[in-house]
Amino acid sequence: MTVTARELNRATLSRQLLLKRHELDVVEVIRRVVALQAQHAASPYLALWNRIDGFKAEQADDAFARGAAVKATLLRMTLHAVHADDYRLFREAMQPTLYAARLGYHFAATGLTPAEGEALVPEALKFADQARTAAEMETWVEQQVGAERKAGAWWGLRAYAPLLHVPTGGPWSFGTRPSYVAARTGPVPTGRETRTEALTTLVLRYLAGFGPASVADVAQFATVQRTPVRQVLTALATLDGAVERLEGADGTALFDLPGAPRPPADTPAPPRLVAMWDSVLLAYADRSRVIPPAYRRLVIRTNGDVLPTLLVDGYVAGVWRPVDGGIEATAFHALPPAAWEGLAAEARSLTALLADRDTAVYRRFDHWWAKLALPGEAEVRVLPG
């Protein structure tokens, strides 16, 4: 069966709860969409606002406070918020990547071997049995390895060791000065071996949240090597009904869960003001599923910053930022009046959410706007709050 590019777009929006807002619990939404990028503390909140009907920021506060949702370094080696029950298996699926990325060159440059780094983990977790500030963790690391090795050792351990971020207050639960606590997930995996059972779980969860998808897409989402992903998908495809094979319009082999929603290509997609680093923009090797190729460099900056975007008819059509008086929307091409009306309604809703939290959210990224090489047909409007 061949799936068109537009059908892939609509499948993604459906799985990611972006075709309409849903009356679902925050924790259930986080489980359904697999993970929320949390590199900026506000982004999970804005992602949930885009997906939940009547979303209140206090609902996310509560989920983090009671540990039903947790924040940690995971997929793509960046901070994500995930369902607490998913953390252990997701981390185990990423074990080879975590090992290579965090106990490799930079860590070794301190004079410590990967084996020495692994040996530090159990004691670090004992120390972090209660919440510890970053400064307290660094002091502990210094006591173990010396002042000259502290920075490199802590750089490796804070991602390699199973440490969760602790809610510290502020407008979005997590402040700019992080605190950590040990994840109580049982025995800590070590080494660079692939945990096939954990990777299989992650692959199935990914297909449920982002499918149909290719081997490259799955590997991109989690920063896992393609070979073990291909082996898992091949094994699942040979099982009775576990995964089905499809084909993209360009002939790319795709995989999906049988019966998973794939709405028709002409399914309406409402306008959205998408958060920075939203997973819908980053979950695929082929990002043209949501980001038109001509706009990719405008949205994804040279240092990896992914600007907050306008989603119109299911595709990125521009960027947005809060300004005095509302939301400034920069469309990369001419939009019909109905799209502007929809974006204006979204701006009013978002402004109300930000009013109680942080009206200057993402303001420190404003410097990118001066560097945008906008197309000639671009249009900028301030949508009142």
C-alpha cells in the first residue's frame, strides 16, 4: 500500500493530537504523544495547550509535582518530558547512545575511562537519593575525581546516570538552575549493548505516536543506530500482525501499526502556534512531512534552535513570538483570511495562558528574527491578545 506525502502529514497530526484539541488528562496526552521536548521549560506546557481542550497550566504543574510525568535527558540527547512509566524502558533503549555520547571523547578527555565513569554511577545515585542542586552534584563529583576533572565528569554523568530533574518552581515548574534526583528504576544498565526488548517497546510506541515511519525516522527520533532499529522492525514485521509494511510516494519503505489512524489527505487541519522544539518538527529524518524544505533553514537555526512555528493546513507556514500587545506572527507566504482568523483565535488563547505565567516566553531567542532571510511574499502581523 502506498501512502502519499499529504496522508503522512495527516497521520502525524492525528497521532500527535493536532487535528483537534482533546478532552484528555495531561498524563494520558504525554503517553499518547510519546514525549514532549522540554529543552525550554515552557515548551511542554505550550505543547499540551495545543493538544488539550481547556488546558490549564496547573494540570501540568501537578503531573510534574507528583511524578506522574518526569523530565530527563533522553531522546536525541536532549531534555524531554515523558510518562513516568516510560522512562526506564526509553532510557534502556538509548543505552548504547548514552554510553557513546556521554562516556566518550569529552569524558575521556578528563583522563577518566568509560569504566571509571560507570563505576561512579551507583554512588552518584546514592548521593542523589534526595533532591540535589546542580552545585551540590558538582561538589560531590569534585570530591570523587578532583577539581581538574569535575567539569568533564559531571558533563558525562548528568546525562548518563539515570537522574531526573526536580521541579523547582517558577512559571513552568523547572527553573534555570536545575536540581536532580535519582530515578528509582531498579538496576542500572551499563555498557553499550542494545537492549532489544526495550528498543522494541520504544519502536512500537514511536509508531503509535508518529507512524507511518521509516527506519531512518525511528533512528532520528531517538538517536539510535539504524541497524538495531531495522532488525527490530524486520522482526516485528514477521510476527503475525505486529507491524505492517507500507510504501511512501517516493518508494521509501514505511512501517506502521495495523489499524492505526491514517486520516484522508483532505482532512481539515486547524491553525496552531507550535512550541519551540515541538517533537512534531523533529521526529523524522525526512522533516518535509511537516516542514516544507524551503522553510527548514528559517525554522531550524544553525545552532539547533527550533523556532516556535505557525502551522497552517498541517504544515509550517511561518514563525511566531510574543510581543507587547499580543503575538507577532510572521508568515513565510500569503495566507488566506480564514487562516489569519484561526491564528488570531489561537493568539488570544495563548496570550491568556501566558498572562498567568510568562508573557515574555522565548524572548531570549528574539535575536533570530533579525537574521531571518524572509521570502519576498512574507507578511508580519501582530495578533492581539
